[in-house]
Amino acid sequence: MPSSLNETRIVTINGNSNKTCQVYKNNLGDTFWGKCDGTKRKRCTSFFPMKILDAPGLKDDYYLNLVDWNAANLVAIALSDTAYLWHPELGVHEAINVESGYISSVAWIEDRNNLAIGTSGANVQLWDIETKKKLRNMRSHSSMVGALSWNSYILSSGSRFGSIHHHDVRIAHHHVGTLCGHTSQVCSLKWSPNGAVLASGGNDGLLNIWLNDPGANINSKPDMTISNHQSAVKAMNWCPWQSGILAVGGGMKDGHLRLWDTKSGTCIGDVDTKSQICSLLFLSQHNELVTGHGFPKHQVSIWNYPTLVKSADLKGHRGRVLHLASSPDDSVVFSAAADETVCLWNCGTASEQKLDVKQAISGEASQY
């Protein structure tokens, strides 16, 4: 990779003739205008997506989890009854069809090319992408499976009726545990990076923290319940570099981005975004949070951690940003929205990108 920028130019963007911009090339070979925050590594944020792709059939359903990006650089995105496997450099890799209903959740197992798929027909399927074969069809739920999360070989699944099941995919009798801590649909599940606890969010507004006990039964109780969210708890993720910190984005009647210390149960950060937060992830490379929003701007927002000071709003969608995923090196963010489009955003640093400025100005600036 080239190690420096070519040039800085003063250009007119959206009527502002005093905007200082630099032109970059991302790791997918596309160009974009950007701004730098002046840090030593020249942290840059693009003004528009480096790629926009069509995603026909992407369901406008806040409670589903239809996108995941794995360590092998494959993105799984579910469009109706088909999961497409997309590679940033090669395009569509393969497609997987479910037999009935539609796909309601997807999740890659860590370090392997196995994809878990939850369906509207209450099935949990496990697919081997290399052999293109369905390894298992694990049925234990009686309603749609809208959330999945892996902890080594334990796959946890959450259903519309509020139950969470643990599946050990190595054994024949896969259903090894059940958690009942929600009164309505489970719309988010996240195992902590160290596998010690599971966070579950529901349409009942509850955030539950469960200790790792794959053999739990229906009488098991959460280690902690946080109930002050004003709407469904769907957008949430664990901080990869600080143990026990969980970020949660509030739904339509809430709109707050909160940081929870799950060891003490205290809220250590809170900002009102004045918008539905539909999706959320961390970027380890820059100690940042990324949130996907609904009305009124349908933007992707970037926040500094732990101050929760907003550093950028990225606007490329016309519908709420339901799903977010990041590349293995956190340099690219993938957003999928209710307008049935996908945007890819470059979140790298200036030192990782380079472009001939004359080419970029003639080829890109005229669009704005």
C-alpha cells in the first residue's frame, strides 16, 4: 500500500468553496473525497460512500439481523429467502436458499467458513460455505428466529416468542439450554468477546445479561436486568478492548446511545441522538462507535469513545440503516438500509490510501 497522500485541494462541495479536501484511493480501488481530523495518523472520513450496491428484497424489519462479515472477508446478506455471500474484491461469491419462508438472521462462526441461518419458519440452519452444503437443520423454537450469536461451538438463538436456546453444534442433541427472560421478541443477542456473558435485548425494552451456562434451563434468571430503555433493545455491541462495556442504541421512542458497565450495572455514557438507532458496532482501530439511524436523516454516525462526541454523519441512504458490519481490519463499514441499498464507507487512515489527484477531481468532483 502507498504510504502518503498526493495532495490537498480547496474545492467546492455542496456549495462550500472553502472546504479543504483530500482525495484518496481505498482498498477496493475506488476514490473518495475526505476530511482529516489533524491527528498524527490523519484519520479521514469520506463525504460519500465508496460503493453503492442494490439489495432488492432486503426486509424493512427493525427486529431482524441480516448482515454479518467474517474473518475471511466474506459478507453474508439475507435478501428474502436467499443469503448472498459477497466478497469486496470478487463480488457475489455464492447464494444459499432456504426451503420455506424467509431468512431472519445470519451469523458466521469465528475462524471458519460456517454460516448459521435463522428462518421465519423457526429453523436454525448451519451451512458449510466451502462445500456448499447444509450441515444441520436444528429445530427447537416454535417461532421466527431473529437473532443469533456464537460462543465457540455454542450457537445461541432468540425467537419471536422471547425464548433463547443454546445449541451445541458438535452433538446430535444440539439443544442444550434455554433462557426465558423476555416477554416478547428477542431482537439482539451478543456474546461478550471473552465468552463469559451473553447480552440479550428484547422488544419488551429489557436488556438482560446472562452468565455463561450453556446447560441453563427455563428457570434460570439473568445475572442482571436493565429496564430503563424506552423501546426495543436491538442495536447493541460489546466493546472489544474494554471488558464488560456494552453499547446500546435506543429505538424510535428512545434514541439514546448509552454505554453500560455490565459489571456494576451503571450507565457510564449517554447521548440523545434524536433518532431511532437501528444498528451499532465498534471500530477498534480508532476507538470509535458507529451507529445506523432512521428518521429523519437515515445517516451513519461515527462517535468517539468514551466521550460519545460525534465526529461525522455519513449520508447515503434514503431509508433507515438497519444493519452495520465492518471488515476484518475495521477499515470499511458496510451499511444496509430499508431503501434496499448497501453502502460501503471507508474508515481507514490517510497513510493507507493514495490517488492521482487530477484523476479524482475530473472523475468524481463533478458529481457534487
